[in-house]
Amino acid sequence: MVANKQGLHARPVMAFVDRASQSRSRVTVANITRKGEAVDGKSAMQMMILEATQGCVLRIGAKGVDARETVDALAALVEAGFKTDSPQPSD
């Protein structure tokens, strides 16, 4: 489930794509809350069309030699809110 308040915007998408691109497996992601089709998890443009807001449930899949590790790492990234919910420094 997408935990961060801003949902799947540019910064979280890039964090996801960067991690997915480290994998040798094919990565797919579907927003099952919105009943959308699976997209390429290594493509920032395709990830943006998921329109995943806070609370949406994503289905992450991978096929290849490191599939299990890839899914586990990407799921942990999503569950951690893409590490973007840290407080912003004040001026």
C-alpha cells in the first residue's frame, strides 16, 4: 500500500525506478485499487500513469533470476513511504 502522503509523484517514482533498474528481472506494477493494467516498473513514464495516491494498493511482480529479492526490496521501499515523508527543514 502506498504509505506516503503525496502518493506516487515524481520523486517516489524515480526512487522506485532506480531500484527496479538495478534488477536483472522484468518488473511490473499494477494499481489494483484503481483496477489498472500492469506497467513496466523500470519506466518512469509508465509508473506515473498508475495515479497511485496514498492508500492505493500496488501489485509488484518480477520475472527473472533475482525476482524474489527485487519484489521484496521494492515492496519495502513502497511500505517505507519511499523515504520522502521526512520533515522538511524550516528556514
